[in-house]
Amino acid sequence: MTLGSASSLPGSSGYLDLHPDRKMFYFRNPYILGLTVVAGIGGLLFGYDTGVISGALLYIKDDFEVVRNSSFLQETIVSMALVGAMIGAAAGGWINDAYGRKKATLLADVVFALGAIVMAAAPDPYVLILGRLLVGLGVGVASVTAPVYIAEASPSEIRGGLVSTNVLMITGGQFLSYLVNLGFTEVPGTWRWMLGVSGIPAVIQFSLMLCLPESPRWLFMKDDKEKAISVLSKIYEVSRLDDEIEYLSSQAEEERHKKDDVSYWQVFRSKEIRLAFIVGAGLQAFQQFTGINTVMYYSPTIVQMAGFQSNQLAILLSLIVAAMNAAGTVLGIYLIDKCGRRKLVLSSLFGVIISLVILSAAFFFESSDSSSGIYGWIAVLGLALYIAFFAPGMGPVPWTVNSEIYPEAYRGMCGGMSATVNWVSNFIVAQSFLSVAEAAGTGATFLILAVVAVIAFIFVLVLLPETKGLTFEEVERIWKKRAWGSDSNSESLLEQASES
């Protein structure tokens, strides 16, 4: 078979333009949605763990005097899950490539469930910290695996929406954590229940995942064509199935030839992979440094900083913020395959910049005129606008882009590396926000975040290509063209290899 141009390749965006009747739609295939939802439970664990600790810590301090008297122990209990997630994400890429997406998910569930049990039964804060580390390891592996598994099982025309469903599960998990915190406030052993119930979704995902297949692309890479075809037959209709099998077979053969050269060093040595990684890792870093987890971790504190001292009101407003985050992600799922990744993230960042300027101005004026409560409400408005703009774009786009911009042989490795960048950035922001706000002032801190958002806007404008509806191979051609000016030579080599 001779590989033609992108527009004539089976499975390519051009091919689907010629055969619009073969396009897939979001709710058209329940099997694909089932795969997406089950894989997305990893995102639910991710979101729940990041949100639940804010409420649980209040009661942990009540039970352990040593924690109540040590800010270091409090910070360690919160951040140890982030440390575990960094390690899990870094190892998760290798686990995905070596053992497959399914086994990586099962491993993440086992580690997470074990961590939940250790946390719930912890006799002292040091065992609790161990449990937080285990939970973080599970979350880190899941944060790499879920987007890749979903992307590789998705038709290209709905890939963005399906991968974004994983982000919806993350925001849904954060919202659920606030509800659970409220629900267990009057129950004996409060924080043990808050942290322990997180193991239930991990057990559910483990049980369901046993019944689901491996990623068809990974199966092709491992030359298990029979199983891969069995999976593809449940994803695609008969009229499109043969074309997809032929297409993936040819691409898998090409990737197997490349596999011998795969290494972490090669990510930076190969110009096209390096360019892709810079964009992917940069998006993950900017997702955190534009302040999202500052808002999610510290929204009650921000609300109180704005002048609302009631704990109940602060928690209620934070719950509304979490609900808006989830609702905005739903909007992002709808828009990402219609508007495209680039337009969506640029409009998102533009709104984030405006929102952060409003927040900064509110705190500057509130500090100079504390007699007026109007600035507190302006701060809350800025907070709401921030979530409304961030959630549809900067929430799902970095994860979606990172699931589709790397060659098959590097997808797990680079996905793990970029997820590690996300967790490291998350850790830096979580550990520094309150200290920076205390040293520079809350208004100045939000102004710094606004400047970072402007840099992120320029970064996306200059470096991020549009990948809406493209196959993985068409995306790879974009990086080759950017790296070398033309991909004609690579296409010629592909044609010669296929003919021989």
C-alpha cells in the first residue's frame, strides 16, 4: 500500500470530509462513552483528592495536637499527595508504554485504594502522610493514563470532547469532595470518612476496567492485531471499520520501526518531538501558574479575605465556585471539537486576564477603603468570572492537547513528563500562594497571576497549532513541518517503505 497525502488517508480529517456519513458524534456510540466514563473515574479520584483535604484538615487538627501546633505538618499532609502525584506521573508514562493503558489504570486503582485505607485507619499523622503519598502515586499514574486511553479509543472527530470528559470528572470530583466534607461534618470520625470513602470509586473502576479492553492503538503497537480489531469493531461501523484497520496497521508498523530509538534523551534530541513537548508541558505549567488550584484550594480563604468572615458562607460560596467549574467544563466539551483547541484556549485566557485584573483591583481598593463592602462583592464577581472563563478552555485543553500531539511511541513517555510538569507547578502554586499574598498583598498576587496569563496568551498564540479533528499522524506532520520547514521528505520515505 502506498500512503497518500493526509487528505486521502483513511481515518484522516480530509477522508472524513469526503465521507461525512462516516463521522462519529458524541452520543452516537454508547460503547465509546462507556470506555470514556470508566477511564474518567481516574479523573474523579484526581479531583476528589485535590478538594477533600481542605475540609478534612480542619478535623485532623482537632484529633492530633501535634498537627494543630505545626504548620509544617499541616503543609506536609496537604502536599504529600502532590509529591506522590509527581512520582506517579513520571513513572506512569513508562508503565503505560511497557504494560499498556489498562494495566496502568488497574495499578493506579490498587495503589489509590490502599492509600485510602491507610488514611482512614491512620493512628497518627505520620501514617496519614504515608497514606497521602500512596493516594498521590495512584492519582499521578491515573492523570497520565486516562487521557491517553480515551484519546486512543476515540474517533478523531470527537476526540477532544471525549478527552475533556475526563476533565469534567476531575471538576466533578472536586465538587463531590465539597459535598462530602459538608455531609460528614457531624459524623464521628469525620476526617477518616472524608478520606476513606475515596477508595470506593477506585474499587468500582478496578472492577469495571477488568471487563474493558486495552487501547486498540497499543494493541497494534504490540502486534496483537486480532484483539485490536475486536475492539475497533465495537467503536466503528462496518462501513468505516476496514479503513480504520488498514490505517492503524500501516501507522503501527511505522511506529514499531521508530520504537528502537525511543528514550527520554530522544525527546529533547529530536527537534519535532522537542517542539511538541515544549507546547504540551508549557500548557500544563500555565494551567497551574494562571491560578486555578489557587482558587480551588484556597477559595474559602479568598472569600474571607474579601471580607466575608462566616465559615459557612465561605464554604457555600466555594461550593458554588466548584459547581461553576464543573458546568464550565461541560461547555468546554461542547466547544472543543467545534471551535477548536486554539481558539477556545485563547478566548479562555483573555477572560482569565480580565477576571484576575478585577480580582486584583478589588483587593487593592478593599485594603484602602475597608469601610465599604462593595469591593468584597467585586472580588467574588471576579472569582466567578475567573472560573467561568477558565473552565471551558484552560481546564480541558492542556490535557486534550497532551493526549494527541505526541507520536505513538512517545505518547506515554511525553504524556507522563508533561503531567509531571503539571503536578510540580501545582505543588509550587499551592505552597507559595498564601506566603506571596502575605508578603506582597492579595491584590499584587492576583496581578502577578494576570501577568502570567498574558505570557500564556502569547505562548499559545505563537506556538500552539490547531489539532481539531486531525489524526495523530496529521498532528505529527505539523511538528515535522515546523521543525524542518517541510514534511515532503518524510512522506517520500514513508511511501518508499510502504511500497517495499
